[in-house]
Amino acid sequence: MQTYEFDTTVNDGVIQIPDEYKNKIGFRIKVMIMNDEPIAEDYNSLFPPVADTTTWKFDREEANGR
């Protein structure tokens, strides 16, 4: 597998391949995306709570008891 590295922008989900590489690549390629921009998403929306633990009572001694 031959590897080529270049910087480009994504326009409407399409990655533009520079002209100097277009004749060097075949039909099937492997793509690895490394984004330089920080993630601006709300992490709480990515990982919603599985259970509501606000009403749970935790007892350290009971939890550590063997």
C-alpha cells in the first residue's frame, strides 16, 4: 500500500484530492481523518446517563464491606 499525505478542506462532505495525486491512486483507498479543529460538541449529549442516580444513597462502609 502506497501512502500519500496532504492537507485539504472538506466541502459538503467531499474530500478534494490534489491533482498531483489523482493519477497515482486507484479505485479503492483507505482514508484516515485527523481533524485540527477542536470538538465543539456537548459531551453530555454524546454520553447520556444510563440511570438516574440523583436519588441513590451511597454508604462508603457498605460499599467497601467484604
